Amino acid sequence: MYQEVAVTQGLTEPCPTGDCTSHIFPTVLPTTRKSSLTRSLSDHPVGKDLQAMRTGPRQNKGMRTRLGCLSHKSDSCSDFTAILPDKPNRALKRLSTEEATRWADSFDVLLSHKYGVAAFRAFLKTEFSEENLEFWLACEEFKKTRSTAKLVSKAHRIFEEFVDVQAPREVNIDFQTREATRKNMQEPSLTCFDQAQGKVHSLMEKDSYPRFLRSKMYLDLLSQSQRRLS
């Protein structure tokens, strides 16, 4: 049988062992004990996490504002220079309307232009898919390798970073392409990533590139370059 003990200003829990010992939980802690408990929690990792949860929203308000351009809704970013790397102000001064307009001629024209790549990378970051461009660029750089020893190490580094299953920046390629590239790692060559690079290039050209051209980011860039000429 469970036994309970009535306690003034407290709660009791039935004693599962049937003895006379009950578990008593005071409803109100004395002030001194409450203060001591609060201090203990604030020093404990769990307590610190709880405190961070309370203060986090206020402290991170500015961070959320700065990251506003990195949301899935890329059109919410009215000025791509906020996230364009490589000294964006200087880049904009050098970028002509003609150059920016030519990016719409073809995807390869965009990739051949330094600031076109920078703008496209900034756009991909808003969609959390910049690994596709980074992989393509890494492959382009890899093809310039002349040292056999460096070629092997670079090939494995690229494979482990972008191609392998659950790679840190895994690109979106099909199983057959991934396995074919894995076999190429047995004897790496300058062409070992050609198939995977081609798949990623096609994916960006058909999917991300058209959205970039329609994005407010790109249209604002054209508008800014035109205003500088007027």
C-alpha cells in the first residue's frame, strides 16, 4: 500500500516501496535556498544554456538582420553588394552595364567573368547551394595541375570534400556518376572529375542560372550599373 504524509505548503509523492518514507517537494523554496539554487544553475553548463536561450534572441537580433540576405527568399535582398566578396564597392565601379548584361547571354559567359562568378556565388549562398559552384571552380583549378604528386593529393582532397557520400560540401550528382568518379580515384588524372563536373555544370545551368537572371539581386545590379552611367 502507498502511504502519504501531509505536509503544510508542500506536495507529497506516494512511496513506491511501501515504507513510511515519502518524497516531499516543497512548493516554495526559501529565499536563501532559491538564490543559492539560481547561482548554482548559472554556473552549470545546463544553466548557462538556459540563460542563453533567454538572452539569445536579443543578442542575436543584429546577427539575424545581417543574415537576412541569406534566407531562402533571395529576392528579399535588395543589394547584392551586402554579401558580394572581394571588395564589392570597387568591383561595382569596374563593372559596366554591358558586362553585367552579357552574363545573360549564356552560363559560360557568366562563369568566364570574375565578378559574374562572385555575383553568382553570392546568389547561390542565398539558396544554400554554393557547393556546386565551388566544386566546379575546384575542378577548373585542378586541371591546371602539372605535378603528378600534387595531382593525386588534390584529386583525393576534392573527392573527399565534394563527391564522396556525406562529404562536407557534397554536390548533387547521381549514384552512377559518383561511383565512376570513385573508380577514377584509383589512378587520378586531369580528367578524373570531368563527368561529375559536367553533371554539376548542367544542374547549375538549367536550375540555378535562370533563377539568378530573374532574381532581384541581378536586376538591382544592372540598375546600379546603369545609374552610374547616367
